[in-house]
Amino acid sequence: MGVFVVIRGWLECDNRQFAQVRDIVEQDDPDRTYSGGWAFPPRQYNFANWVFFGAGMRAQTVGWFLDRLQRVARIPASDDDDDLITGLFLVSHEVDGMSEWQVRDGTVVIRAASQEYRFLDE
């Protein structure tokens, strides 16, 4: 049957970065099972853009998602504030438990998730 992982989270970025994130995501085969987990709201509000992802996937596919997320994290700042893309993803592995993936400083920092989020896996 296999081991499953649930990934849920979001990214915050500016207009140019938003377009680059979309480009990275659209490079995947649209028929690939988990590519449809990305959501780009058609209307963004105020000063930030948001991109969301949510999917339950087989554990062997997590590397594919992490690769995309690392590529997104490396997108350079494109405004006068030099803001990089930031985000947070909670990754629930059936065997290994939950981890927190922080998109910040041009990379993805992976660490154990707080027990406060345990209710998401109940």
C-alpha cells in the first residue's frame, strides 16, 4: 500500500516572484498526480501575493515537492525591499511524524514541528 505524507502550506511573495513561482510549477506535467495541489488565487489583495499547496501523496514523491520548493526559495528578491519569498509548510509523514518546512533566506529549513500542530493529524 505504501506510506503517505500530507503536505499543506503557503508562500508569500511579490508580483514578480509570484509569476516566477507559477512558471516553476507550470513546468511540471499537468497530468502529474500532485501538480494540481498548487493554488494561485486569481485575485491578490494589498501588498503581498499568496500561493498555496495541499496534497496527500506517497512518501516517495516528497522529494519531487521539496525540489520544487527549493527552486522557489532561490528566486531572488525583485523589489527595493530585497524581500525573498517566505512560507511555511507542515509535512505529516505516516511513519516519521510531522515536520515544519520554513521557506526563508533563500532556502528551505526543515525541522521538527511543534506538538501544537498535532491536531491536524488526528
